[in-house]
Amino acid sequence: MDYSRVSNVYRSGVESFLNLAFATSSQENMILCLCKKCVNINWHVREVVQEHLIVFGFVRGYKNWRSVREDDMEGMLRDAFNMHTQHEHVQEANWDFSANDFTQIGQSECDEEPNEEAAKFYNLLNDMNEQLYEGSKHSKLSFCVCLFHLKCMGGWTGNSFTQLLEFLSEMFPFAKIPQSGADMKKMIKDLGLGYEKIHSCPNDCMLYWGDRQNQEACHICEQSRWTNRDAENVNADEVEARSRLKPVKVLRYFPLIPRLQRLFMSSKTAESMRWHHDGRTDDGLLRHPAYSLAWKSFDQKFPRFAGDPRNVRLDLASDGFNPFKIMSTSYSTWPVVLVPYNLPPWICMKQSVETVMGGCANI
């Protein structure tokens, strides 16, 4: 990958890579393309992958090819739960333990029950080691993660997703497929990075959060918190009755700090978070905000912040749109998107990264 893409050595290396990839991990004569354009997301046939690797080159950061969707599932779990150091001696010895062995190790270290985060990790590890069906090269967890990713990227509704799972379960009864979208969410929610629902004043005066989370009306404009005006008379102790009430406006808050921590916890993104300082080529061309005069001016104004390339630089953007494409309705969504500019341009503008860092308010 360090050779010129027009050299015979590079082209020979691409041929060797394709022979290995298609011999070990092809599906329907296609593999995940590792070019800078597809970044291991799109599936293509051999001819297309070969063309992409010669025209665009390998995505930066990959030295050894592997099927990331399956082989790196354990690495994803360890990054998500920061479990690299607890069993480091196992990894160094290159021993192959099953999920039950990991559970026994955790229990032998301490007779007490594992804490909540460790229990989540071991449960997901069990799902990762459980085959989707006998003889399958995919695990139950990888199937759920990949299928849920397709749901999110395709904008499927919850009902259509459940119907698909029911159909798959009926057609393939031997496979360990969740019965509904809710069952699948219960499994993968332990990976973290969820969001919080916070009720808001319809006039944007306040959030029902912290010390004011039990208020029934805005203390500034006195507007009701609920769409039902009689809801103000509901007793605060009647939790069941309150759960049936519909708020006028909801803010979906994606906690920022855990998402920034996750970027540095992952071995793949931690190095990329220093790209703006260590990886970019200073040839005078504007390829990234780090090349701009505004970036350089900020560095001069705040030299202490700029001195550590791990400090995170975020771009904030917001705009309103109607998610249902019906302009006559009063419902709208205002997403607030944060773009981490530490990352290289082929990563920081990806939808997955922006979605992880975003939030929205519904009206």
C-alpha cells in the first residue's frame, strides 16, 4: 500500500489481496471494498474492487485485510466496554477462549457478581460466540448489528422491521433470529451510545430536566407541558398516569462526552483523532478545515489548546426539516449536528460519525 498505484508491484499486491479476500470471505462473489471511496462499507464484485483500489487506493489505516464485520466483532465489544486491560494476558498468549472461559476468568478474579457493565460485556460476548445457525460463519450478534444498521440507513419503520424479522424466522426456523425489533434492540442496546428524551417547553423557554423535571407547566410562560391541558391536575405520584401523557415537545439528547470517549477508546479511531496534526500533508492545498486560515488563527489565539492534538475540535450545525415530507403539518425536527474535525475528511463527513455526535428536538 506504500507503493505507487501505477507500479507493477502495487498491481501485483492488489491481485494477491483479491485472491486471498475472495477465497476466504466472499459472499455472492462480492467482498467489502477497502478503497478510500467505499471505506469497507460497500460490497462489490472483483472487477469493481480492483478498479477502485487502483484508482482510489486503499483506505488509510489498513495494513492487514480482514472481514471487519465479523472478525473484529470482539474488538468492537472490547472498545465499547474498555475491556482491553482486564484480560490482556490472555491476548498476549494468543489463547483461544470461549465466552464461558471469559466468564470463569471474571468470576475467579472476584467471588462477587460482575458489575453491570461487565455483565453486559459477557452477555454480548456470549451472543458473539453463538452461531446464527449450525455451520454459519456469522454470529447471532453480528447478524443483529448488521441488520439493524441496514434498518437505520434505509429508514425502515419499526413495524416493517418486525415484519421482516417474523418473515425471516418463518423461512429459516433453524436460525437464532430475534422475533421482533424490540427483542433485537434489547440485545444491541448494551453496546451503548443511546439517547435521552427530555421534555421541553413548547415556546423553548425551558427544559424539564434536573430540578425541574417534575414540573407540569413552564415557570416562565406557564404553558402546559402536555398536549392534554387537563394533565396539569395529575398528581406527581401517579407515575402510571403520567406515563400515558403525551408531551408537547421532546428534545432527544445524545450525550456528548461518552461519544468523544468512545472515539478515543477504539483502537481504530484513536489514531485518526490525531490526523489533523500528525497525518495531513501540508502542500498548500485546502483539503480539510485544518488547512484554513481560521484554523491557524485559532491555534495562534489558543496555543495551549492547540498544543495537544488530542483536543477535540467540533463544528456545530443545525437546521429544521419535516421528516414526513408533508409541508402542511406542524411537526418538524431540528437536528443539531456536531462534526469532529480531528478526523480525516473521508471519515469526519460520514453519516455514521455525524449521527453519533448529533441530537434533535421534535415539535
